[in-house]
Amino acid sequence: MLLVNGTRIDSETLNEISRLKASKVIILGGPNSVPEHISTTLKNRGLSVRRIAGQTRYDTSRMIAEELISLRGPSTAHLVNGDAYADAVSISAVAGRYQQPILLTRANELHPEVNRITSTVQDWRIIGGPDSVSATTEAQLRNRVTNVSRLTGRDRYEVNKRVLSHWGLRNNKVYVGSGTAFADVLTGSVIASREGSGVLLLSNRDRDIDSAITYSKDNKLDHFVILGGTVTIPTSTANVLKNIVINRVHTNGVYTVERGDTFRSIATSFGHTSFQLSQWNTHIKDINSSFAPLRTPFYPLHHKDYLD
């Protein structure tokens, strides 16, 4: 999957098509998403170009679903809110793994484009809570098909982890992307599906980071591939993930602090929360710059350097 912006196709994208030795290109979306002159550019390079597009994102998703059904036959379909991308990204790796369609709907009404598929597909999974796909929409779907179930959570991050847990991962590897920017995680989900992995969504909030850490430890994940640059996933967040894998505690109990470490990442390396470590070190007034010794219940932990 390759991306273009709203006005042109970059040389990097054209070079990648050449590197892949592709002969066919499928454009997803109408001219408002991918202008016709981009199609012309591709055709002028000798490529066979076909566009799958409707008037809106909803009928485009239906057309893509019909294409998949024609190739693979009817199977389970996934229903997500068409105005919010996070739930769609969460299920995308699973849908790719099992070659299942994703349909878009409005929150409070089953979209007519979805109705056109329900005569063919009878097994459905709703991804997201009632704010994303309402109980009314769910009832409308149940009236048309044989089987409907829902994976829900208090927010997109909890839904994301429930998707990962429900379908499982084939190894200890997961792709990590921002829960507030779609481009990196959308394209990354393609390779995640090929590997039987998934995408773990993160924000920069402590609550979401701590939840991701807990999930990763509980599921023995120790291979993380971060999607995107430091603007979307800051270095400090990446270091927290690194410390799940690398525990820099020496036999003498001294923790070697490196540039980019945070109080949270140190706490994580010991299997504690930031709150726990701060409670055991109440003598430290500024946890980001103190030279004072750090204590845990198990180690005489000391600074060897300062937190940057």
C-alpha cells in the first residue's frame, strides 16, 4: 500500500513502484482522494491502472468488500464507524490476515451501502463502543443477518488491545503506531497482517502508555516495530518500550541512566509504575533532574548519571 497526497504523486512513490517491479496499480478512492492526473502519470509509465471508487467512502468500502467477496467468497465482515479511523486500523491487520472485508457505517444508522452486503455476508463483528456504532445501528444489523458480536472498550486504545487479544498474535512481535494519526499505522497494518501480527495503538498520555506496557508484559511481547517518526511516537515513549526488553540493572543494583530515559522508563524496567517508584523516593523533589539515590523495594538503585 502506497500513499499519495492530494495533489501529486511523489518521486519516492514512483521509485518504489519501479523497485517492486509492479505492472498493475489499483487506486482506492475517487478523484477527490486521488486526482485523475495521478492515474494518467501511472498509465504513461506503462502501468495498468484500475480505480475502485464510489461517490463516498461508504460505497467505496462496499465496492472493495464486493471485490474481496468475489475473489474469496463470503466470510466474516467487520463494521466500523466511517468518521473515525482508529477502530478500522485496529481491525485492519486481522481483516488482512483472514482476507475479510471492512465496512463503514454512520454511528447512529446502518448505512444503506452496508445493507447491500448483508444478503451475502451473515457473520459480522462490530469494532468499537456504542459511541462509534450505536445500539440502534447494531439492532438494525441484527435484523438483517444471522450472527453479530461486538468488541468494545472505554476508548480506542482499549478496543485496540481487545482486538489484539481476541484474534491473538502469531509471535511476540507487534507494530506500534499513533492512535491519533492514521497514515503510518494504515500502511503498517499491511505488513502486520502478512506476519500474523497486529498494530498496538499508543498516545502520549501516561495512562495509555502504562496500559500498553501492561498489555505487552502480560502477553510476553518483546519485539516492537515503531511506525512513524518522533513526532508521532516520541523517543521517550520508544525508550519505555525498549525497557520492556532491555533491563539495564546490573548485579550490584546500579541502574545506568542513559540519555532519553525517563522516570517512567526506569520504573518500567523494574516492573513498577511511576507512581510506585515516586512513593518510594519521596525525598526526590524533581524526578527529572535529581542526582539523589533512587530506591525500590528490591534494589539499592542509584543514579549513575542524570535524567535528560
